Amino acid sequence: MHTIMPIAPLTAAHAMAYKALMLHAYEHAADSFTSTPQERALEPDSWWRGRIDDPSGLTWVWGAFAEAELVGTVSVEYAAKTKTRHKGLIVAMFVREHFRGQGLARKLMRAAVEHGMARQGLRVLQLEVTQGNTHAERLYQSLGFEPFGVEPMAVWTPDGYRSKVHMWLDLASMGARKNQPS
């Protein structure tokens, strides 16, 4: 068992560790992502820095650390357009294999949800999960996300096409649940 430090927002100083973690994720959890490691490896370092140090404030990335090693991450992309500013999209959720089962995915997801709840005007968080990834689906449902559709043939993998389950969380209902007596 490793000593896990708290979940924290990533900064530009974490860019190369984030790049290494995500390239590992794209390779070792290929069915979970729409990008390949080969595609993302071509991105310049400035792209990776911009991903976690977004001056517009529309993308936020959190990390989980064991000692100084980045071992997990999740991102939220907020919409900029007037008609969709009430929504955020959770992406790039990943925890390194030997750090799973310690509650890191739940902690990362809670950080993303709490950030969404605190964001002015945000009403909905959405995500996609590869159909059949029951651990992830159960985690998201335990946090209040509900499925609202399945996209058939969403991604092509060496094992064939995989569908994606679309899930959403009504943040207003989360606030109501939070304020209810337990």
C-alpha cells in the first residue's frame, strides 16, 4: 500500500508527468479513450501544458499523487457558448493499475463534482463510459450519475467497435441531497 497524498489541481509544472500518465492510459486502457497513444504523442509539450493550465478557465484537471508520482487524474471541460454554459463534461479519468482499489477514482470524481457544484451557473455534468466497464459505471452511478443513452459503435478498437454509455448528473439535485438531513 502506498501513501496517497490529497487530490489537487494540476499546474503547468505537472505537464510532463500528466503527459506520461495519459500516454500510459491511452495504451493500457485503450477502450476507455477516443485518442490513441500515437496520436497524443505527436502533441507538442505546449499542448499538454495548455491542457492543464487553461487560461480561459474552461478546463480543470486534478491529480492524485503517491509521494511525488502522479498516479491518477480527471478533467472537467466547461462549455463556453451561452446556450451550453450550464454543462460540463468529465473526461480523461484514469488511475494507474497498481493504485486501483484505494478509492482514488472516487476522490478524483468527487473533486470534479464539487468543482462543478461551486461553479456559477453550472447545472449538469456529463460523461461517457465504455459499455461493459462495470467498475466505472458503478462508481459513477454511486455518485449520482444516471445513464441517458448508449452510442453504438462509438469507438473502434482492435477487438472491434465499442459502445459508449452517456451519463449525466443534475447538480441541482445534488445540492438538494446535500441539504437534506441524513
